[in-house]
Amino acid sequence: MTKTSPLAYVLKKDRLIVVIALLILCVLSWLYIIYLYNQMYPMNMDALFFAMPMTSKWSWTDFVLLFIMWFVMMIAMMTPSVTPLVLIFTLINRKRQQGQNPFVPSVYLLSGYFLIWAAFSLLATLLQWSLQQVSLLNPEMVTTNKILGGSILIFAGVFQFTSLKNTCLRTCQTPISFIHQHWKEGKSGALRMGIKNGIYCLGCCWILMLLLFVSGIMNILWIAIISLFVLTEKVLSSVKIISVIAGIALVAYGIIILLQ
């Protein structure tokens, strides 16, 4: 019977802790999204923690709550796809500790990653506010202009074939290479690594998030579909046909909307 080494035991325990923590984070985020959805359909403007402004006049409370909505949504959608990176970082970090290097909790890497998505959430909230100012977004958070909606879909489809998309996606698909190429020491180094990976991730996924303005920002089905697509693109790096089919489908859907 093979005896498990102390290091192997610690690594196994680390992976278990990280997976459980990320799973809890993802589940809590999804529960919050479902809660918001239940407050909106049917619309319940007496909800204690959330209220979609029905007019173009937003209060600071509206803005903050909608920013939180976007940010929690990004956490729910992106946590599964960043899990491999966090697990590999934890593994390498623990092994480096055996060489007398200080151990850095993975939360610093994850914080840097989600700092980028927090910035995106802020921009998305500002975009939502801007669209509502000019009556291009209805109370259900769906664009009211078919030209705008169709254009977003077509642009998202074309973006699937651009070099920016492919470059960023390749980086996200190879977390081991990313860590070896961009490794930085210490807690601040882990934070910077998370920020850099978050930038690459944002570079290949940002337009997909804007599709929510077409389908409905709180459309649970579309949120789940985009989340699954992002995860599939990153995990199944050898199946490039997925991105191609998605690009063609988005362009076709956009054209259909424009022709209606």
C-alpha cells in the first residue's frame, strides 16, 4: 500500500478547499441573481434590496444597486472559467513554499481577477444608465431599438473571428503557461497576476456580456448560456468549431433582427 507524502496530502487538501470556496462563491452569486429575477418578474418595486429605476432619473442608491447586480452577475458567470487558473496557482504556490518561499493565499489572485470585472461592471452600469437616458432601454432592461440590438449581435459574431479575441482566448485557455510567464512574487504580485489575467479574460468576453442588453440583462437563460459558452471556450481549447459556430449564429441572428 502506497503511503501518501505530506506534500501530496497538503496539495489535495488545498485543492479541496479552493474548489469548495469557489463553489460557494458561485452558488451564492447565482442565488442573488435568481433573487433579483424573482423581484422583477412580476415587477415588484417594493423589494427591499433592489429596484430597477422606471424613469431616466436614477438616485445614487439605484446606481449602486445596479452596479452590485452587474458585479455579482460577473462573479457568477466567470468563477467557473477562472477555477483552473486558481487551482494551478494554488498548486505551484504550495510547492514553492517547500523551497522556503512565502505562501500567498489564492484570494489575492482572485481579487485581482475580479477587480477587472468590477471595472467592467461599473462601465456596464454607466452604459445602462446612458441607454435609459435616451429611452433605448425599457424597464425590463432590454434594448428598445432593433438596429442597436441587431448591430450588437453582428459585432459580437464578427468579434469571434478577430485576432484580439483569439489572442486573449489562447491566454485564458493555457493557465499553466500564463502563470509561468507572468509569475510575480508576494501578495501584490499575485494581485497583479490576477489583474493581468482578468484583462485577457475581459478582452475575449466583454462583447458577450453586452449581449445581455439585447436579450435582457436579467434574462436567466441567456446568463446561463453565456456562462456555459465562456466555460466551454476556455476548457475545450481543441474544439475551435464552437467559436466559429457561435460567431456565425450571432451574425445571422443580428441580420434577422435588422430585417424584421
